[in-house]
Amino acid sequence: MSRYYADEFKEKIVGLYRSGRTVRELSDEYGIGKSTISTWSSQHKKSGKFTVIDNLSSEEKELRALRKENKQLRMENDILKQAALIMARKSE
């Protein structure tokens, strides 16, 4: 089961980690997975934020945008194909 942690809590944990506490200590004390703490730390180090979109490289952001555009264009193309079929049937 996935749990939600507020950004303020994440910042507190990252701050404690950077002040010298070990991942193991924080994991045991707060009941958070060690990999979760490591992920938060690396995300915060990159951008100062914890959301995935804020931690993407410019290439990753561009790729997401292109995939989104590609999906939209495919959908529009399918609609146009269906419209063309309907128009062809009406003209018969």
C-alpha cells in the first residue's frame, strides 16, 4: 500500500539526513523505507522539490511532451478516418 507524505515531512527527513543522521536511523525511527529516504534526498538535491515532473531532465520533459502530442495526433487522425468513412457511406 502506498502512503502519502507531505512535502514538509519529506523536507524534515531530508534535513535530518543531511545533518548527519543515517538512512537506517531515520527508517527505524519514522517507519519509512530506506529507498524512500534515498529517493527523497536525491530528488530534493536535484531541484529542491519532490514531484517527479520537477526532477526530470529537459530531455525527459521534451520526450513526455512529444509522447503526449503524438497521442493527441493519433486520436485526431482516428477521428478524421471515422469521419471520412461516414461521409463516404452518406455519399453512396
